[in-house]
Amino acid sequence: MRIGDLCAKDEHLKIYDPSKQELIKECDTYVDAELFTGIPNKILRNAARYKTRRFSPFLDKEIAIRIGLKKK
């Protein structure tokens, strides 16, 4: 695993369904999100950074990826 595949220590990824405005899953690393969505790691990072939507072939729907803070 490369260093870019990890989120910061206090961050995680949130995967949303924008049509229903609900949280689908929370992932600790980009690799976990990649395995869940079927979207390559680099594309997930850009989508999270620029707050854009992407189509997930595994979920067969459009998703939004956001970076969130872990609750303590």
C-alpha cells in the first residue's frame, strides 16, 4: 500500500447516494473505497478533493465521495 492510499489519521471517506441524500458507507482508506465502489483510487481522490460525483459500476449508481472527520 502506498502512502497516498491512506487518509489522514483523523479522517475517513464517506460515500453518499446524492439522489436519496443518504450515507451509503464510511471507509478508512481509499483502497477500501475502491474495492467497495469499483472506482480507481486516483479518481476517488480527485472526486473527494473537488466534490464531484462519479458513477460506481459495483453499486450501479452515481455516488458522491466526501472526506469527513472521525468522531472521538
